[in-house]
Amino acid sequence: MTRLFRKLEGNVLFPAGSVVCIGAFDGVHLGHRALLRHTARRAAALGVPAVAVSFEPLPREFFGRGNPPPRLSLARSKVDALIAEGMQGIGLLAFDAAMAATSAEDFVRQLLVQRLCAREVWIGPEFSFGNRRGGNLALLQAMGQQLGFVAGQIDTVQVNGERVSSTRIRQHLLAGEFAAAADLLGRPYAIAGRVVRGRQLGRTLGFPTANLRFPRTPALSGIYATWVHGVYQTPWPSVSSFGTRPTVDGVEPLLEAHLFDFAGDLYGRHIEVEFVAKLRDEEKFNDLPALTAQMQRDAAQARHILSEHRLRATA
């Protein structure tokens, strides 16, 4: 059973010791997975739990509150991915003003040494932490010699000569380069969540949708050909809108997936929407008939793209 924690200070969580890795883990791409798998292997070799430490919100979101940078995934998806990689402890540390002011040295003493009893600490290339980003590999290694743990850094992961990073994946997604993003992620880009009730406008227009809320700044915006997982044994073809719905004066980012030829009730179901191709940018229409006409064209284009995508996958 995985142990989740949110605070820097508190009771000792792993008194027999642990192997810890630290990172943002946004999207849990191939570089993250290399770090997580190395951590899991070292933990198994020492017979102690593997622990991943991250933050929620991410530090760059806290410092960029007026214009927050885009997120690849939400907290639940991150936790699910960390569990799948064998993490027995997961810290989603609440990043607030107090955390931002915490020195790297205090972070090491209070969390890594006192709470986690770390025997080894691993980070990715160029990772830093603590107030003014004062913590790095050199500091970890120096403090480890004093406090009784070993620190190391994994090598950079590259795919097709390109360094794997969340920033690069966001750039690929923004450009509609989903195959390139999938290469760095190690899987197609998708967003998962529980279906919630919306304004049900799509139903009145003949396009009922399964809605997923995304209470962060998304890495995508527009209309897409998509597959929906979790509805049937195989992915279900769909066309999806991801944005703020300017025609109806929306504000909060919402992912709305219209499943072709589907008549079931999905409220409360946990689904995953996989992005295949971008059809167009989100735009504001003068009236609902104009919006409906464009939705019909989008649906026809998405059906065609997904039909070809399925043929290529089975060829």
C-alpha cells in the first residue's frame, strides 16, 4: 500500500530507511520514469521503500500565479503514474509561501533525514530545490556525507537525439505534434478524470459530451480528434473541445468529448481522453447555429482522421 503525505514536517514515515527521488514529475515522461525506475531498483536492493517527492501546486505555478505555465497532467494522474512505477511513498508537498522560503538545507534535514530516513537520494539532471533554488547535487552530496545518506543524479534521457523534458513535450503539443510528444512521454498524450455534469448545451445542439474539469492551465487549447478510453473494451472514437468555450462565455478550462454513436450515461465514470490530431483553434462564433455547423464539420473530419489512425495501427 502506498503512503501519501503532504507536509515537510511530521512523524517519521519510514524508520527503517528509504530511497528517495525528487522532481516535478509533470506528465511522468520517459526521463521521469528512468529516475523512478532507478529509485525502485535501488530501494529493492536495500530492502527499503521507494519514495517519490513532488509538489502541488508545482513551484513554477506558485511563482507564476498571474500567468501560470501550462500543466501536462493533474495530481491524481501523477499519483497513479508514480504508483505504477513502484513508489511505496509519495509526497505531494503543499507548495506555499512557507515552502518557498524553506532553505535547501532545512528541506534536507526536515524531510529527507528526519521524516524519510533517506539512505539514498536521487535527482534528474539540473534539478534544484529550496529557497532561491539553493539545493542541487553538490549540496545533497555534501550534506549526505554529514548526515548519513548517499546522493546521485541519473543521466539525461534522449529520444531521437532530443532531450526528454516536460518543456519540450509542451512545445510539441502546442504545435500539434502528437507523435513527437508521444515519443518523449513513452505513450500517447492523454488526460484522465471523472466525468462531471456541464451546462448540457452540447446535448441541445445534438452533440452530448463527457466533460472533464482541468483546474490548471492546460498545455492544449482547441478542437481535436480523440480516442476515449474506459468506456468500452477498445478506445471509442470522439471529437473533443478543450478550452474555455468563448461562444458561451466560459471561463474555466473544460475538456468536452463527444463520443460518436454513443448513447450511454457516463456521469461519474473515470475516463481517459487520448489526443490524436488537432483540427483547429478554439474560436468564438456569432451564434449557436454557426457553432453547430462547425461542430458538424469537425465531427466529420475527426471521424476520417480516426478511421485512418485505426487502419495504420492495425496494419
